[in-house]
Amino acid sequence: MFNKDKFSNYFAKKSQLDEEFFTNFTNKSLSKFADGELFLEYVESEKFVFDDGKLKSSSYNISSGFGLRGIDGELSYLAHSSDISKDELETAAKAITTSSNDNISISKPAPSNIISLYSDENPLIKDFDYQAKISLMQQIDNYLRSKHNDIKQVSVGIIGEFQVITVFRKDGEKFLDVRPLVRLNISVIAESNGRKEAGSSGSGGRHSYTRLFEESHWHKQADEAYRIAKVNLSSKPAPAGEMPVVLGSGWPGVLLHEAIGHGLEGDFNRKETSAFTGMIGKQVASKGVTVVDDGTLPERRGSLSIDDEGTKTSRTVLIEDGILMGYMQDRQNAALMNTHSTGNGRRESYACKPMPRMTNTYMLSGNATQEELIKSVKRGVFAVNFGGGQVDITSGKFVFSASEAYMIEDGKVTHPIKGASLIGNGPDCLTKITGIANDMELDHGVGTCGKNGQSVPVGVGQPSLLISSMTVGGTEI
């Protein structure tokens, strides 16, 4: 069993600076600021890409450093360095000077190192044999090619990360987190009658590599990647126009994440640049729609025992039965909006400022079945998986490409379609949800979210949904 306690004084040992030094330094450096923290980070990461029967690339990286941030009203000042030394820390303290001090009320984080949301398995990526990882990717390649003679290309990727953070606050509190993160990606290209199509699948979470090596686990992902490629081989051009759309459960929640999730982050609403600004307590979605952001789900990709400011993560109800209940908050924006942090203060690394970010964002189940939703549609689209997309936070307008979709005709799923794009407006889409199934599912642990140049791991999910009308962009002539 992995023992997190051995990392409690990790940075003191690494830097030869004791815990008392870090505590006193933080108190002194931030004494004139309303809030802030000293964030210490150590990360080991590696990535393997196996393509066409051979290892195409591999990388291994170790990084560490600190970020010292002082908050002064709407302003924040960050100084950072990859060298955790007394000289660099003192230089950083001199750098974060401010001309004024706006007093804002900051709530003290609750002690939150009691419960870890991650697996007790060994998360250290360097303790898993290098050759075993290469062998696993070769096994996946062999498995797919031996089963299917129409496969022309197999690509397998493995990504692992081990992160240790310690947050010192000027109130004397210290917060520790030891975070594992792994991911498996499999993609294939299949060919039939001169036509080639791709399919992909993946999985991951905040646990060790052990699960990825289980045969039943990677068999499932490999079979799914091939299934999608075969579906695409029989697909026809997608139609275009306004029509009902049934969204599948699980990964299609990425549309929810992009189209409305970012609009419910505190900073956009404080700055009044979100379509949801000033809407708390108002009906913003169809009745029955409940959306939550939950960073407390064990071993999920978007989960954290504490956020990057030392605040315990939480289950935050954003929309309940169609009513907007609140926003996701970090400490700075929460204070400026006279509320409390929801544990959504996240940063990509020690060199970045925290900001409100999603963790695992999903919609709760309803009472219908997926079959009932499909049966109610005369002619429309059943979108099961999504690829890339774009969204405008201010207006809520979005465009998403469907990587797996089918036509619905006379209440039945007929042939697969290719080239379908879903075009709409997030807030408007919420009011057009006319059916919610009872099959809520979370994604398989592959999501990454970008905001202001920073990327963080996230989770998404939803039940199957019926949206009464959406614009479908297609390629049918």
C-alpha cells in the first residue's frame, strides 16, 4: 500500500529548507496582501507513442519549482522559479510588490488532508518497468491485427504523471497532495473497398498503471476503437438543417462542459462576460435539468483531494431543476463576489496563477430511457461521440463535430453518418432539452480542458438527452 505520509516533508528535504522556514517565509512575504499562497510542486511525467509495430517516441521529464502569489483585490502578483532555494524565494518575495491593498474577506480553508481520493496502489511511474510498458503496447497491436485483417494501422499511447504539491498559506496552514494520473489511448485505421476510416478509444484516471495492464481493460478499449472505425466505414454523408438531436450518455457531456460549463466559472461572471451573469435564482434550463461539478469522485481524472489553493474540493450544484444555483469559485473571485471558494482554484503548474476551473462536470439522470427518446423522433440525429469543438464564452455559441453519429428515422436508429457538426448556443440549448434518460454515465477518463493558455485534466458526463431542435451541419449533397 502506498504511504503518502512519506511526502509530508518532501520539499524541505529536497531544498534543505525546513518546514518552519517555509511557514515563516510565507507569513512574512504575504503579510501586506489580503491573500495568497506559496505553492511548491514536483512532477514526474512520461509519454510513449507506439505506431505501426514499433516505438515511435518516448519521453520522461522531471520538473519542480515554486510559485509565490499575493492577492490584492482584483489584482494578483505571481513570481515563480524552478529553483526552490532561499535566494530564489527571497527574490520572488521582492518581486511581488503592490501599490495598494484592498481589504477583502477571505475564508480560511478547512483542513483537508484527511481523505485522499486516489488509489492506494503505488502511483510512482518510475517503479513500473519501462520494457513492460513497451510490451503492453506491442500486445495491443498484436491483439488488434490478429483479430481483424482489415486493420491498416494501430497507434497506442501511454501517458503517466506523478505530482506532489504542498501549499503554504499565511495563516500557518499547510496542505499536501500526492496525485497520480494515467491514460491509455488506442486508435486504429481500417480499410474496406479502398475506403479508410479511423476509430479511437481511451481510458484513464487518478490511479496507478496497474489497471491499464489488466487484459480485460485494454481489450475493451481496443475493441471499442475498432468498432468505431467499422461504423465509420459504413457511414453516409450527414444531412444539414434544423432537426431534433439525441445525445448519447458519457463523453457527449463534453458539449455540456464547453457550451455552458465555462460560462458558470466565477471569473467570467464577476467580470460580467458570461451569458449566465446575474442569472442566479432564475430558470436557465428546462425543468429536470440538474448540473453539478464534483471534484470529490474517487479516482476520477478531474478529481482532487484539495485544489491548487489548498481548499477542499466539493460537489457544487450549478443548476438544479433548471434553476441556476451558483458558480464555480476560486478564493480570489469568491471573495470579490462575497461568497466562498468551491474548491475550483486550479493551475497547470507552479508557474501559473490559479483560476476557477471545472473538475468533473455532469448532468444528473432523468426518468426516461434512451429508447423512448429515440422513438419520439421522426427524423433527426443520434450523436454518440464527439471530436473537437469551439465555444464563445460570452455568447455561448458553439460548434462540435460528431465522431460517431447515426440517423434517426421514424423513431429508429438507421445508418451511421459522417461529417456531422452540431451548431448552437449553450444557454438556448439548455431550454430545448425535452427528454432526459436514466442512463447517466461519466467519460472514461481522457478529458483535458484549456483556458487562458492553461490545460488541466477534467471529467465530463451526462445521461442521454433529447434536444428538440439543433442546427446540424452536414456534407450530404
